Amino acid sequence: MIIPELAQSDSVEMRNRMDAEDACECIRPNAVAAARAHLNIVVGVAGAVEIFTILGDPTRVRVLTALRTGELCVSDLATATETNRSTISHQLRVLRSHRLVERRREGKTVFYAIADAHVEALLDMACLHAAESSGERAGIPA
């Protein structure tokens, strides 16, 4: 969300700063000023970067993809992903600390599930985009 008053009042100052700071030639100063204002106003950019960093690990993506079928315990996840339990436990700890998965205890067994629909949407979009750029069909369940 851009606040028009802020973007307009800062645009002259920002343009002057751009001229002084930027070594490259700016083609569209107003567009650059608006983009910079948006970057300063938007909340969560750092959090988004952190989530994409977490999703940059293939094992974590495999774990999340396996959890799309429903909740699983560490042993079942290890078997499904053909990864050892220690690695799965570590990756689940990372995913849980970033609120991408949640856990539920049933007796001595802990079951893990995708935290919410946003995580599934991120996976869907990533798969669709990857398939689009590679020309393949995305493996997303309906």
C-alpha cells in the first residue's frame, strides 16, 4: 500500500538523492521514486525474504510437499521423502520456527501439518511458475 501524500512529498527529495547517490543513469525517475517509496512503506519485505530463503532448501520443499497430503509424523515423513529422521527433525524445527508448519501431539507421537493456506499458496505459485518457465506441467493436486 502506497500512501500518496508520502510518495509525493518525498519524490523531490528522493529524486535529488537518487541523482547524488546512483552511479547509473535513471531512465524513469518518477517510477524509481515511487518504487523506493513503496519499498520503504511496505511492511514485511524482510519477512518475505526470510520465507523465500527458508523455501530455498530442497529438503524443506519436499517436506512441505509431502505434508500437502495431510499430517505426518517424523518417521512417516522420513520414509515418504527418503530422508533420514534426523534431517527431517531438523528441517521441521526450522519450518516450525518460521510458522510454516504446526505440530500436534497424540500420545508419544507428534504429527506435523502445513500451518495455513498461505503456505500452500506459496508452494502452488512456486510450482506453477517453475513449470511455466520450464514448459512442464505443474504437479499440483487439484
